[in-house]
Amino acid sequence: MGINKNNSESLEKYHKIFIEQTPTAIAMLDNNMVYLAISQRWLKDYKLEEQEVIGRSHYDVFPEIGDDWKEHHKKCLQGAVDTCDEAPFQRADGSLQWIYWDVRPWYTTNGEVGGLLMHTGDITHQKEKDLEKKRIEEILEKTNEIARIGTWDLNLITNEVYWSEMVREIHEVSEDFIPTMEASKNFYEETESRDRFVNTVRDSMLKGTPFDLELEIITAKGKSNWVRVVGQPEILEGKCTRLFGIIQDINKIIQSEKALSKAHSELQGIFNSKAIAIITADKNGFINRFNQGAEEILGYSATELVGSKRPDVFLVKEEIAEFRKNLVQSFNKDPSLIDPVEYLKSHDLNNTREWTYRRKNGDTFPVLTTLSSLKNDKGENEGFIAVATDISKLKKVENELLKKNQLLNFAEELSMIGHWQWNTVLDKVEWSQNLYTLVELDEEFVDLKFDTYFSFVHPEDKEIVTHYFDKAVKNKEFYSFTHRIVTTSGKTKTIQLLGEVITNKKGEVIEMIGTGQDVTEIKMAERKFRGLLESAPDAMVIVNEKGKIQLINKQSEKLFGYTPEELFEKSVEVLIPEKLYPSHTSHRKNFSHTPKAREMGSGKELYGVNKIGKKIPIQISLSPLHTEEGLLVSAAIRDITKQKLAESKLIEAKENLEHIAQKLSKQNKQLADFTHITSHNLRAPVANLNSLMELYNMSESEPERIDLLDKFETVIQHLTLTLNTLIEALKTKITDTSEGLENVDLNDVLKSTNEILSGVILKSGAIVKGDFSNVSTITYNKVYMESIFLNLVGNAIKYKSEARAPEIFITSEVENGKIILKFKDNGLGIDLERHRHKLFGLNKVFHRHHDAKGVGLFLTKTQIEVMGGFISASSKVDVGTTFTINFN
């Protein structure tokens, strides 16, 4: 036992020696938490070098230890192990110490817990560095967030791309977006930025050079954004293995630069403007800037004035003196005690006024000039700037406006009208000059209110005036009315008031404006008018601005069958046909806006409706009447039933005469044409017969006479043919074209034509085709249509080319609503330059054909024209001819 005890004590002694010399902070405590041994590091870490610690309680040495740590210690005395990587330790002196620990029990040789071994470490310095690093990182992250800077990384070995959260935000991609080199490239604007990015990255990888670019990207949401891309290569063994860097959103910066550039350009544009003169002077008054606008309006060049002249070279001396005087007065200073120019060197100036400028040639003109101080960075005045605009045209307009205002006053005086304006919120009233005259009030009385006018209102009419103005406020609409006033001199006048109500956005009445007219004489004339109304020969209907009937005379009662009581306050539309209500209402409103005497519906047929609904043809004359009730319209209505009947008969007779005249004129012309053609075409055969008769009488032998008789027979046959043709043409011309009209089937006509001409078609081998798909039937004279087909198809075969079989193609079509028929052949053709003028003449031939008589085209043209159509031709020699018929 003694030996074991000695061994145990020796072991504890060795442990203490070991602990004391351990380089780390270790303490050995017994079951009562009393120190048995401690290392020098422990004393140093916890600043206990000056204290005696061995034999003292752990909790006496560290009174700041709380109950939670003491509970952990109790558990360790029962065999538990307590470790912690880091924890704050608030010391009794207020300092904060960061430590880690490992607390576990130590055992005696008997296997019993002898106390605790505490191994700790002071990591305060490291922790402070970590906290500082974290704080810096947080600041950096916040800074990056504010500056919108994100990081990126490209691993060239694995081709993996990393984007920070901010880079994703800048590109407007989702969190699950996986960036790649190709995807990254495609975000850059493809015309310029993408090529710069690709080329720069390639150079960086090949040469190992860093880069710093400003490029435009198109985000995933399609927005244009400017970014700054900074990249740094990482080189390992001479090869670039990684690119990393930052991307910063600089869109606002770029936009600001653009805005600044734009503002600079605009400012430069303003300065270079020829419309505005901008002149600056230094603090000594010498001109140092003189823009093109100043050169334009003053006639000086900048080189003539800059640096050598003051603005008084183009200013009027009297105006300069006046300006200085006004300037000193605005400073509340004594003009005799201060120099304005010196005073302005330390004070601000911003003055706008009219000046008179003198051009280089001596001409003067008005300008509006704003004169302001120029300051340096320290706020000191360095000079002045004058911005001037030539207001010559404005002054001219202003003078014209003054003249027009004078004319308005003159017009108001002549028409006895004055205008007024009433601010209902402030009860402030303004009158025109003539309104003062109407009430006979001195214009020097300017403190006008509503009661000012109301005081002139006739006592018996004050209630009426109050009613109408209250109504205007309530309904937000001014109703015209008349009332009496008593002028300053005691005269009684009748005044008509017109006005308009003005409201604000809330619908509150803030102002009324209007006119007042002296209608005293009009009222007297109105009374006279009422007396004359009944004596009028026409029906008279008086309506107000709303179209309500106010008065009718006896003639109106007789015309429409209504009594005055039945029509009073009824709409005037009751006297017109119902279908005319909408248009009449519109016309009535237009007349109310621009009333003037005029005839109603000039050139149109007008009808009224009487009480039993019968329509009556009428004439109406309108005249505006200004009365105390407002604008009235006088309608003078005249029953023109008898006139319309007579007119109708006259028109019918006129139309019949015109029709007969046209028919006779047409027939006369046709007969004249026929006479001309007849005389022309019979002249040669008759002359030929006369010649043969002379020869016959002169002949001496019988054979010669027999030969002449044969010639007589030939000439007589030709004459007979000509007469028959002319008779047929005459029949055509005098035939009534409305007779014999029927629906003609073009296919049937072509079929009939082919049957009639079947012999010559077979003999010649002709091909005759028709396409009437566009128009297959036409209302026409069938005999004429068959004749037209027969003549044109027959001619096409007769005058065929010897080099080819004849082909005739007939088509129908519609152009501009008219039916057109075309006959196209491939025959000999016609030289139109030589024969166009006689193409459709009688007995006119163009080919040496034994059957050519010049009759077919003449008859065809006659038949077409008598039906109201016309025929034309186009042709080319040895190619063919096309006849085009336009039907009316």
C-alpha cells in the first residue's frame, strides 16, 4: 500500500512537471476544481503571470465563468468530454477573448476520476483577423452590390464557367442557368461587342495579357446593357489554364455619358444657333465670346469684337444709363455711392428686359435679353452672359394686336357690346372699355366686383339676374338672358348677357366670361316686328335657339292647320317630314352658331307636313332675330304647290321637245351623211354611163355598139349594187334602235356564221374559234349581230394569206363596265398608215381581190354606230388584223 501511494504521488508530481513545461495552455484541477498544475502558456494566455494560481479554485481565478460552463464541468467530472472549436469568453475586466477548449477527466491509478485536464487555446488574434476579413468581405460584397460588380471564372482545362450571383443578375438569367463559354459569348451584341470580346479573350489566352473592355450585351430578357469586363489569365508552365475577373454593370454610367454628350451637343447647338445671340464678357467688361447668332443679327464678326470691345459698341447709351440706374435701385443702394459694375463683381445678376441693339450698319432693332452672372468654381463672378433674341417680328405682331384691340373697342362701341370676366373664387371682375361706357361708369374705378354690376341692375329685374347666375353655377352652363339696368345718369337700358362657365379639374366653377349688349333699340324694333308679323303675305314661324316654336301668324295657321296654342313650345320638326329630322336638327344647330339671313336649302326641294300629315312643297327664307328672350329665327314659308305643278308640266314639255330635237338632229345628220355618201358614190358610175352613151352615139359599127352595151350592163350592175348598199345603210340609220332588241347568244351567232360560210371555210381550210366565257349573251339587234359576224369572218377568209391557212379567233370581255368583242385573224393585214382614213368607207378596197367591193366594213360600221357603239382596227401587213367592237 505504501509503495502504491508513493508511486501515485510520484506520478502526479511527474504530471505536474510535464504540464508546467508544456508549450500549450494546459491546467490540471482536482475534483473540487482547484488548480494542481498549470502551464506557463496558460498563465500567459489568461494574463495570470502575476498571480498565485496553484491551490486556488478555478472559479475564484475566473469569477466570470457562468453557470452553463460550470454544468459542463460537472458532467466532465462524471466522465464526459467537452470540446469546442471556438467560443467568446467575456473577461471580468470587460475584454473579449476567443478560445477553444478540450476538457476531460484524468484518472488515478485506481481508475477513479481525480479531476479535470483543461487544454485551451487563445485564438483571439486569429478570430479578430477572421472577423476583420469577414467584415472586409461583407463591405466588398456590399460595395460590389452597389457598384454592381460580379466575378467570373473560366477553367480552360475543364471548360467550366462560374458566374457570381451579380453576374447572373446583370445578364438577367435564372438561378439554374448553367453558363458556358459559347453562351457567354452570345450575350454580347453581335455587330461589334461580340467580335471585340472573342478576339480579346483569344489574345489573352495566347499571349497571357489581361484585358479591360466596355461592351454591350443583350440580356436574357432582351434588354440592351453596357458592362465593363476585366479579365486576368493564369499561366501554368507557359500555358493559360484559367481566366478570371469581374463584370461590372456600367449601363447608368454609359447612359449618363451619352446624356452628357447629348446635353453638350445641344448646348453647343444652342451656342452655334443663328437664331439666338449669345455674348459673354469677362469681369472687366470685354467681350470674350460672340456666337454665330450674334454675328447674324448684329453684322459684326467675332474677330472684330472679341478681346477688344465692350458690349456698349452695339448698345444705346441712354438704355445703359437707365439699366444701371434700375440696377442700383434694385440693390436698394444710393446711385451716387456705388459703381454698379464693381458691385456686380461680388453679387449675382439675373435680369431680363427689352433692349435696343444697333447693327454694324447703324440700323436699330428690339431684342429680349437675359443678362446673368458667370461664376467660377469658388462662386466668384468671372463675367456676364447675355442671351438675346431678335423680337422685331414679335413687336410687329404686338403692335398689330394693339391695333386690333383698338378696332375691337371701336367695334364694341358701334355694336354697343362690352365684354366681362369674373373670377368667382376671388370675386374679381374685369370690364372692357365699352362696358364701362354702357353703365356710364368712370374707367378709373378698377376695384370691380360682382356687386358692382349688380348695383346697376333695375330693382324689378334683380331677382331675374340672381336666378340666371345661380342657375349657371348649379348647371355649369350660362344661359343667355336679358334684363334692365339703370345707368349712373338714370337712363334705363335693356342688356342682353351671353357667357361661358369655366370649371377646374374638380368641376368647381372658377370663372365666368361673357358679353353684355345694349339691346334697347332691338327690343323696340322687336315690338314693331310683332305688329308687322301678322300682315306678312307668307306663313311666318318664329323659333328659339332650341328649335321650339314661339310664334306663328295667320298664314301659318292656314297652311299647316294648327292653332298658335297647339304649336307653342313644340319642336319645329313637327312641321317637316319625319325622315328629315336628323339632318334638319343638325342644320338648325349650325344656323344658331352662325346666324345670318339666307334661303334654306337653296337648290333643293323642300317639303312641309300639315296637321293631317299631307306633304306640301314649300320655299323657306331664314332670318335671325335678337330679342330679349335671346336669339330667335324667323322662317318665312311659302306654299309653292301651284308653282311645282306648273314647273312639272313645263319640265315635261321641255324634255319632250329636247328628245324630239335630238332625234330630228340625229336623223338630219344621218340624212346629210347619207346624201354626201350617195352623191360621192353615184358620181363615178353616172359619169361612166354618160361617157359610154357618148361613145355609143359616136360608134359606127354594130360590133362596137354591142361591146359598149356589154359595158353598159357591167356599169349598171355596179350602180345597182351601190344603190342597194346605200338603201340598206339608210334603213339602218333611220331604224329605231330600241326595236328588235333581244338577248343574243354569241355562240349561236358564231355557229350560224360557220354554217353560212361552211363552203369557203372548207375550201380555204380556215379555223374559226370563239371564246365567249367572259360574256356569252348580249342585248342587241340579232340581225345586226349576225351581219357583223358574217362580214368580219367573211372578210378574214376572203383576204387570207397565201402562205398560211386562215385562223380567226373571236373573244368577248368586259372593260370599265362595257362589253367588247374582238375579231383577230392572221390574213394579209392592212397598211393603216396609208388606208386608216378610208378603212370603213363605202367601196373602199385595200387588196387586189376580184371579190373586193368595199361594202362589208361600211355596213358593219353603220350597224354598230346606230346601236351606240364604235369599231376600231389594229393591223400589221402580212401578220393579221384585229377588229375591236365596243358596245354601249
